Amino acid sequence: ACADMQLMPQILINVPIMKGFDFRSDARVGAALLDAERKIAGRGRILLRPSGTEPVLRVMVEGETEDEVRCLANSLADVIREAARG
């Protein structure tokens, strides 16, 4: 059943945010997400998800190469940190 499954490098970064920070409506986060999705289009995936138990936004990036995945995840996390500060 798993013969066709291809494992890809993945990174998860937990970015601390203030309670109530709406990352979905923040223009900086939206632009950074679109840019990252364009860069990895068809070769991976990106997920931004707030934790249900702690004040963090989870940034998960999966793709073909570890370097690309790490770079995109760190770039997104940096933008989110800056946007969450206000």
C-alpha cells in the first residue's frame, strides 16, 4: 500500500503569537504565503495552522529539498513574527 509513497523533507516551526492575532487577514502574512506557495508550486505544500492548545502558529513546509523547505519555512516564520508584533 505504501509502495508509491514518496517521503519529502518537512520542517515545522512554532511561531509565538499574541492571542487573537488574525494571521489570515494580515496582508504581510498573506503576501509571504502566496510568494512561498509560488516558489514551491507543484513540488510540495505549505500549511499555516494555529495551535489549539498554546499561543503559537504552526508553520509547516514540505518539499523536494531540505534547503528549500528550511528557507521557505524560516522566511514565513520571520514575517509572521514581525506581523504578530504589530
